[in-house]
Amino acid sequence: MVSAYINGLGVGAGLIMAIGAQGAFVLSQALKRQYHLMVALTCTLLDVVLIGLGVAGVGALITDTPQLMALTQYGGAAFLLWFGFCSLRRALGGQQGMQAGEAIASRRKVMGTTLAVTLLNPHVYLDALVLLGSIGAQFGEARWSFYAGTVTASTLWFVGLSLGAAKLAPVLSSPKVWRAIDLLVWALMWSIAVKLLMGS
């Protein structure tokens, strides 16, 4: 049980901590201090559900349905291209995060984007449902200990990233830093989208 938990913690951390669409959005919201903890907890909850489904054996259904894989692939790529374009436009237009006079996004909009960044990204399904699910299955009866380890990794990462970045927000409030963050988000989103379109 302990070995399965430690393996889940390590494997989960390796996959989840890679800055992708989710991580970039959590970081961005934390630096803006816009519902950042709510965003982090939502991402964690979605991981709890998706990884749990994967460990329970649902992941195999996705890989066996080409139409579903194609839908998530191209739909996810389209969303990531749009999201990255918005970040690039902010960087080139000189809009730097939460500056004086900028309207705070509504809670509904932030939550909608959080769900879209997670659920429209096929990598989430491949990592949480397929990869972690298949690894967890190898532990037999201890697979739920493996699952507990991955959930722990997800919680520590998203909550830690959210709270840590929020504390650094005053230090990272200069226009140059915000342009760099927006450019980083743009590059990450578009690189993920290109990989999806290329089928990798």
C-alpha cells in the first residue's frame, strides 16, 4: 500500500507539474489574484474525478473510440489556439495583467475558462484517464493507494502554485514581467495545440 502510494505521488507529480494549459492558467490567475484558489481547487477536483475514472478502468473506452479522440483533439487544439492568441494580443498591446482600472473577470467567466482549459485539452484525458489509469491497474488491489498518491500530488501542486504565485504578485507587477508571462502562456498554449494537430 505504501509503495503504491509513493509511486502514485511520484508519477502524478511528474505528469501534473509539467506546466501545461492548466498550470499556465492557474499561474496567470494567481498572479492576477482573481479567484486563484477557487481555480486551483477546481483543477484539483477535476483531477480527482478524472484520475479516479482512469484507475477504475474508464480510460480504455476513450482510446477505443476514434471519433471521440478526434473530437477532443481538434476541439482542444482550437481552444488552445484561441486562448494563446488572447495572451499574445495582450502582450503586444501592452495590457499587463491586473493594472489599475482593468475590470476583474466575473467568477462565471473564470470558472468557465478553468473548465475549458481542463476539459477541452485531450492531454488531460490521455494523462489522467489512460496513462495514470493503466499504471494504477498494475498495482491490483493497491491501485487506490496509487490513486491517493496522484491526488496528493495534484492537490499540493495546484494549491501550492496558486498560493505561492499570489504572494509573488506584488513583486511581479511590472509591465515587462506581465508581458513575459503573457508571451510564455501564448508559447505554451500554441505549442500544445500544434502537437495535438500533428497527432503527437
